[in-house]
Amino acid sequence: MLKGHRTWIFDNKPVIISTGTVGGPFEAKGKIPEAFDILHGDTWLEQDSFEKAQQVMLEEACQHAIKNSPIQKEQVEFFIGGDLINQITPTTLAAKTLDIPYFGIFSACATSMEGLALAAFIINAGGANYILSGTASHNSATERQFRYPTEYGGQKPPTAQWTVTGAGCGLLAKAGSGPVVTSATIGKVVDLGITDPFNMGSAMAPAAVDTIITHLKEMGVDHSYYDLIVTGDLGKVGREISFDLLHEKGVPIKEEQFEDCGIAIYKEEQPVLSGGSGTASSAVGIYGHYLKKLTEGKVKRILAVATGALHSPMSMQQKGSIPCIAHAVSIESGSDIS
């Protein structure tokens, strides 16, 4: 099951039998509104705080995934999730509503693929039959925790990114019909000393490249094995840096093969600067947009590489650098798995 030092092989091929994705009004105006199962007309969702709205979106994504599956909620053994907000409180409260045994995790914006990798590991080893894995983020909640309240109206540089308001969840099963999870490479913390919280793409790019190169090496495959290698939220700046670094390190990936969820979600004219970010960026991008490419037969293999900046308000106040991580999960076209 372990190949090399950081890669898991899932011989039993856990299946993503259903997904659920939720977005806000800004996401509805983006490039891929069809990637969302539910789109809300306002960011409050009839709640009295943005954090509670984030919780509701995650609940909706999970509930939609279960509704669209052939099973009942009572058959789900575990829920794996996390987010960016203080002590992953929105996810924990969503887990209370779902009433499913819960693993709370944190890898910042890499949380989505960390959760999927852990779910696949547990199911592949016979530890469960059905696991929900998901995450959510909210632009206004994230802005006031990590930067400034939106009411402040602070100006941002072109390297900054826009936190996605949304949620994405996948329901993984031991058997069923859908895309299969075939392997995962777990990232390590990479810190090149970048301290600018408005330049997440530059900080996360080396971690993404490290994980991609490690995955290809330990799996013994060329980059061309995958139709698409999709990062989570590098944005335009981080994607360009990663593309150049991959070429420098001997991975001649093509432009059209290397995509980023943070770029895919929004239109060019939307004021997102370098692109989308947040834990929901990779979650809605992978579960909502790229898995549809798999199920529709447009691609056969995707390497989903969720990227995360592991800083906190405290570390920024203490003028620390930004440690980063990336987790990669290989998802391939599948038929019925019995």
C-alpha cells in the first residue's frame, strides 16, 4: 500500500459515488456555474454571521451528496472535514448537524485532498464502507480572520486572491459506480521564507511542485500519464511559478495539461486579482468541475493537487514566514466496482 516514502496505492480502488457542491452569488457569475448543485443569492444564507453561513453550506453539500447517492445517511460511517476558521468551528458544527462520527482535520486550503486521501486509505484498508469528506470557505469570514473586514475596503496588490464562498463534498465508497481514487501522495511542509499574506501563490508554488515531482517519481510515471494535473488555489501568479519550476526540474508539462481551480472558477472580468483561493476552491473545483470531465469521458486521469498556506493570524502578527503544503490524489475514470 505504501510506495516510496509518501505515496499510498489504493489497490481496492475506492469509488466517489456522489458529490455535493454549493456556491454563493459571486460564484454563480463565474465561468463554471454548472459545477454547483446549489447556488445562493446572497452571502448570509439567512444566518446572523458569515461563519454560520459557511457551516450551512457545508451541511448542504454533504446532504446533497447523500441525497444523490444510493445509500442512506445512517450508512455513512465517518465524516472527514476541516476549514480555515478558528479551530475549524464551522466544520465541527456541521458535523454536529450531520450526526456522523467525525475526524476534524486542518491543512488550510489543502484540506479537501487531505480528507479525500484519508478517506480512501481507510476504505481501502477495510475500515469503512462509506465516508463523507468535504470542506467549505466563506469570503467574508476568511477576510476578517486573516486580513481585514470587508467593510474596511482595504486595497490589495495584484498577487492577492479572492476566497471562494462555497463548499464541496465527496461520498467515497468501497463499491459502486463513479470515478475511482487510485493513489495519493502526502505533502510535506515547505517554507521558503515568504512573509507576504497577499502573495499566497508564490508561497505555495514550491510545495505544489515538490508533491507533484514526488508523486511522479514514486509512482514511476511520466507527467503525460495524467490528462490534467490540477492545483487547488495557486492562482495566476502561483501557477506560472509552478509551471516554470516544473520545467526547471525536468517535468516538461504542457500549458493545457496544468490547470488551477482558483483560475477555473471565475471569469477574467471578475475582480479576483490573481484568482480564487480558500478551502472551497479545490473542493468545488475538483468535486464540481473536474469530476464532471471524468464522468463525461472528456478526460480519463486527473492528479488533484490541493495547495495550502499553513499560517495563522498569530504567526502573521509575530512576523513569521508562511509554511505551505500540498496533497495530491490520483482520480481516474471508473466503472462499477463490486
